[in-house]
Amino acid sequence: MQPYLYDSLDKALIGALRKDGRASISTLADLLKVSRGTIQNRLDRLISSGAILGFTVRVHEEIDSDSVRAIMMIEVTGQSTSQVIQKLKGIPELVRIHTTNGAWDLIAEIKAANLTAFDGVLREVRTIHGILNSETSIMLSTT
């Protein structure tokens, strides 16, 4: 099986869905100036190929005010980055994991329901074999 090669229409479709994940097939077709069938086929292919992992809801901060958001910088030992990333992906409160350069190897975005859950995430991350050091900063506000 050959891998699916994403083109400019796929990228435009993903971009449109990032702006409005609830947009109808008709709206997306009008926006991207292609047929509804083309959008449906592309969307099906993006989902089946794994490019789109799912759809989610973004909630206004005032409604989700009890959650704790943070950034965790992580230092990994030796050649264990891939294994550490796989373990981190299993923690649902880690909403994004980024590789980076500099003093830290990874940056994880954390979103926990409350401080107790947040503390649990920190404890779980610290037990992962291959993590040498971490530093976490809670995000107080976003402008």
C-alpha cells in the first residue's frame, strides 16, 4: 500500500476545518470551490489515512475556567526520545507534544481538570523512564 500524498486541497480543507470543525460539506465545498463529492471523498481519505485524528470542541475560557493549563519542558536521556513521546501520548491531559532544540528536548502542553488532576499528571510524567528533568509553568492568562 502506498502512503497517501497530501496536496494543496487537502491542506486547505484541514485549514478550513481548523477554523470551523462544524462546517458542513456544502459550506466547505463552496469555500474551497470544489464539489461536495470531492470534499466528502477528501475528508474520508484524510480520516482513514490518519491525517485527521478526530473532531473536538473548543470551549471559551470563561466556561472552562476551573481547568489548569501549563507548559512542561522535558529533558530526555540519550536516544530515548521516541519511547518517551510514545509514553507521553498515553496521558490524555497532554494535549500537544512538541520536539524542540536548546536546553529542553520536548515541550508538552497540559490541560487538566483541576489542581489534583494536574498534580497527578506531573507525578505520572516523572515516572516515565528516559525523562531526566522537567520544568513546568502554569499558564495564568492568555491575551
